[in-house]
Amino acid sequence: MTGRHTVVVVGGGQAGLSMSHCLSAQGIDHVVLERDTVGHEWADRRWDSFCLVTPNWQCRLPGFPYPGDDPDGFMVRDEIVAYLRAYREAFDFPLAEGVEATRLRRTGDGFRLSTSDGELAADNVVLATGPYQTPLIPRIAERLPEDVVQLHSADYRNPDQLPPGEVLVVGTGQSGCQIAEDLHLAGRRVHLAVGSAPRVARRYRGRDVVAWLDEMGYYRRGIDEFADAEAVRLRANHYVTGRDGGHDIDLRAFARDGMRLHGRLAGISKGRLSFAGDLRKNLNAADAVSESIKDSIDAWIAAKAIAAPDESRYVPVWEPPDGPSELDIALAGIASVVWSTGFGRDHRWIDVPVFDGRGYPAHERGVTSCPGLYFIGLPWQHTWGSGRFCGVADDAEHLAAHIAAANRPADGLHWIAGTPGRTFPSLPSGKSRTVA
């Protein structure tokens, strides 16, 4: 693969394909590089029972809203992969699968990309590689006994994958809570190290909470409307599930039914696990967030005089003991640990200084300080939905318009890179062509 393009998009997931669709609508020459195949991240890094936590109707990629017959349901992993691949087939995306970008550097007239299939030049580059690139496992894992099987949530598939015995799940973000439930429902004895992630009810006053929040404009609120924007970007997502039609994840109910809850994992020494004394605080804080969201919904219903059924509030079904705790790994029969401790970013291949002191891309709605370099698909890039199926279209349209304005000749037509002196009118939405 060689040649020059007006835009090279790196990453062929939902963000990269959305970007391609919007660039095509602007008539801008581009190519999308995907190191594997479309949908592989969903297929390869999600467990067998994985499903969306937002209703299917929120899947609205540009030009391709959810096409199924269950808008209020929650697509499972294989259906998500099929949705993305159907999107790929529905439009003539200039997609190069199996091509990995290995280095990006600035040149005097744009950018040069080294790839697994040759060198490419570009006037603009859009990075759609997402934030979840490198599974993170804390160094404390090295202190576990050698006979304890360890894996990251990215590698977890199903309960049968783990050896017989009890399982410790570390982390209570969306992945940790859902994996703990998956193991619990399979009859495995689960120990769950509970962190500070908030929770949200699945339904309230006759509707899915997501539907209420969407109507209230929550998902369209820009990051620039928050006084603590950087803190908002770092917040953990609320845990809830779409499994079996969708329901709350109530860790207290899990404990009542036999799951062992602990505070944060604080240490591992001489075959013993020590947990912080923050379990009660973390459970109370998660419940408080869920109830505050219900308060907002109640206020909205009252202000708009909406006819909605009344609903009683949550009552805790279990209370934890106070203080820190310890657990002998061998005596407890813990044979495996699932680290649901998140992901990091790997931008070492990008030789352009657009990152802050924490390694986060410095940008304003995806536009960096380096002219011609953009990001898309980041959590809270502009709104809550930026990194999701429901909001990436808005960001893609914004960036495509920005790129079009920056590259538009005086006559209003788009210059197609690689063909000096030639201009072409905009192509219809969903159609695109590349000129090598």
C-alpha cells in the first residue's frame, strides 16, 4: 500500500467507519486502515455472555441506525459484531483490513504513516484506535501464588475457562460486575473486590433509565459544560446490565445470595489477601448515585407533567461488616483471579507531540494542536456518547466538516489528494473513492 490521501483514518471500528461515512458525504478522499477485521475488538475482547448496557435504539451509526426488531433489547456480543459488519457491507468504505499502522510522523507537507503494507502520505490523519488498547494488571498480581490462574477481563470468556475452585474478581466497573454475575449465575463461589464505581437502575417509573436520561438531554451535554471537565473524563461508568432483557446489578443482593464482597484489594502477602475497610462506603456511594439519578428523573417528570407510574425507592437488602478484612487464599479455595482493572493507551507509535503529561491526547472535540491531526471515539470526547454507538456520529460529522473547511479550495470543490490540479464535487453519502 502506497500513495497519498487527503485523509488517512487509523482504526476500522465504529468510530473509524463513522468517520469514513462522514468524509464520504463531504467528498473527501480517504482510506481507513484496520489492523485486523471489522468487529474483531468486540469478538476477541468480550466474554461469551457479553451484551450492551444501553438499549439497541441507541445504536445509530451515521446512515445506519439499529436495523433489528428489538429496539428496547440489548444486543449480545455476536449481534454487535454482526451489526458492525453489516455496516461495513452497506457502504462502499475505502477500507484496508489487515493493515496495521506502525509509525506516524509529521512531515513538511503533512504526515507519513509506516504500515505493515508500506508507506502512506496524508494531508490529515484521524486516529480512531480507541482508548482500550493495553490490558492493565497491577504489579501486585506478581505476589499471588504460582498455582493461582490469573487473567485479565479482556481474556475472560466463560466460567468453564477457569479451573475448579473459588474465583476472585478484582474491580467493579461494568466488566467486573458483569463477569462476577456471569460466574455467580454459573454456580461458582465468587469473591468480589469492590471499588468506587457508581451504579444506576435499569428501569424506573415505567421506562428504561437510559430513555429518561436521553429525553432529558443528558447524553447531548458537552464536556465544556462541566466545571470539572478533566475529572468527568476520568469517571468510571455506572454499572448495570442488559443481560436477559436488562436488570439492575445489585451487589448487596449478590452478597445476600452467597457472593463474598470485600473492599478494595489492598495487599497480597504470604498467601493472604488484605482488603481495605471501604466496602460499606463504596456500596453506599454507588447506591447514592443511583438514587440521585432517580431524583433527577422525578424532577423532570414533575416539571413536564408527565404521566408516569409511581415507584418505591431502593431499600438495601444486605449490610456489610465494618473494617478491613483478610483472606487466606489456600483456605478459601481461591483457584483463579480475574483482573477487571481496565485498559491503558499505547501511543508509542505516534511521533507527534499532542499528548498531555498523563499521556492523554490533548484536543478540543477531537481537534488537536497539530494542524491536520484528529482523534475520534474517545470517551467524553465531546459528550457521554462520544465513545459509543449513540454519539460517535455527531463527532464524526463535526470533524469531517472541520477537515472539509481546512482543505477546501477557493472554488468550493474538494481537492482529491494524489491527483494534483483535479477537483471533484462531493460524493453522495455512503459512497467514497480513493485515488492512489
